[in-house]
Amino acid sequence: MLQNRRDMDWGLKNRISSIIKPQNNRALMLAVDHGYFLGPTEKLEDPKKVIAPLLKHCDSLMLTRGVQRASVPATTDTPMVLRVSGGSSIIGEDLSQEDITVSIEDAIRLNASALAMSIFVGSKYEYQTIVNLGKLVSEAAKYGLPVLAVTAVGKELGKDARYLSLACRVAAEQGAHIVKTYYCDNFEKVVQSCPVPIIVAGGKKIPERDALQLTYNAIKGGAVGVDMGRNIWQSEHPVSMIRAVRAIVHNNQNVDQAFKLYKKLVSEESKKKPNQKKSNKPNNPNQKKSNKPNNPNQKKSNKPNKPNKPNNPNQNKPNLNQK
């Protein structure tokens, strides 16, 4: 029995090390789980198309089981952080009314490296989400699966260090192995009050340089990394953006260096794209000549025999169904 517990500990540590890299204690997680309550989010309408070019640049991918099955190649060795909570949509009464929606057995079948769920501190359903986190940790521990707690606070509380510290500490107290939260002023206090690693959420789309600044600030403030979604795949240049974020997380670059890299990669990317105007030119230099009539009398046949009236009396009427 004791040996089995040690085996579980090894598996747990091994899974965490695939998400938070042990060589520098840093993590770059790519979040694509937004559809579980937002539906077809802008620029994430086709998850498979979005994920494909980004997968090799992230340390782990946070997603739902539906997207994993349909949009991620089974040949990948990128760790999957599986969201297992849900129950409310953006048009519902209260987003905090969540429950566990995925069984441990299904998570194991999907070879999840970690399980993720939200807790909503200060919300109407605070009790339900915190108790569910405790139950999930207990069940996942039987199989050596780490749990990532995504912390949220009630709207009236705001993203304040006091309340984010409360949410992160509560999550850690319930046994979460990693906590995801927001960056805020006095972020160091949030990190100091949480005994487990913190990953910072990217949040809503902001300008690229601002997102790189957020990444830098989070690392400097004590976070092990970022779990960024919209600020990568809603960028006009997602691959360039994730590589710039990675330069801060894993290569210790500052904001100016990372943004310079981003602009360089964008420039290289634009050079690789074919010039649409040139592609419309004929390959055969004599192609234009081929449009001239071979028969010198052919021009006469192009003259209309009658005035330019439409053959169909309804031809010029608008199609009411065209819109």
C-alpha cells in the first residue's frame, strides 16, 4: 500500500513537471477552453485551425474534452490541462453556478496531465464551487492527477489583491496543486499568500505590447507563468505573439526585447506570404495576345444586331433574397 502511494506521488510530480518546466520553474499554458461558456468565441470559431500552428509553442494546452477529441491530434506530446467544470453559459443567470461535468475515468482515457475547474469566491454559488474543488482534489488524488483551480471573484469585489489573495489561498487550502488567477496591483502579496504555484490569466484582448507587459509583470511578481488565450489567438499574428510571450517566460527577455522579436517575426511572416497582385498576372507573356481574334473579321461579329436591351425583361430587377 505504501509503495502504491509513492507511485502515485511520482505520477503526480511527473505530470506537474510537464506543465511547469523544472529547469526554470516556468510555464506557458495556452487557453482554448472559452467555448464551454462563451460558445464560438471570435477567432476561436474553428478550434482545430487555431490550435494547429500554436501547439508546438506552448508547454500545455487548457481545453475541454470535446475540443480535445475533435481538434487536437492524438499524436501530440503537449500536455493537456482538461477543464472538468461547467453548467452555465454567458446568457445564463449566473456563471458561478458550475458543477463537475467530466468523470475522472474520462479524464484518464483522454490522458489528461491535469484537471482544471473554477471557484467563484464572493459569488452566489461560492459554497458549491469550493466544495466541488475539494471533492475533485480527493478523487483525482487516487490517480495521481494534479488539479488547477481557476479563481474568480464576485464582480462587486473587483480584481483587488485582497480578494484575489483570498481566492487563491482558499483554492490552495482545498488542495489545488496550481492556481490560476488575475494580475493586479500589489500582485506580490497574492503570490506570498499562496503556498502553491500561480499562473496568471491573459484576460481580454489588449494590444500586443500590453500583453507582453502583463506577462513580464506576472513573472516579475512571482508567477510561474501565464495561461494566455485571447491575447494570442485573437492577435493578427498568433504564432509571432506566442513566440514573443515564450521569450519572456522561458528566455527572461524584457518587454522591449520581446516586442522587437514580435515585430521581426511579423515582418518575416509577411514576406513569406505570396503577393496576391503578382499572382494574378498571366504566366504566359503572350497570353494577352491570345485574347485577340484569330479571324480578322471577328470584330464584326461582336457588334450587337439590336439595341442593348436585356433578353429577359426581369433581368435588371434586384434579387430580394440576395442578402
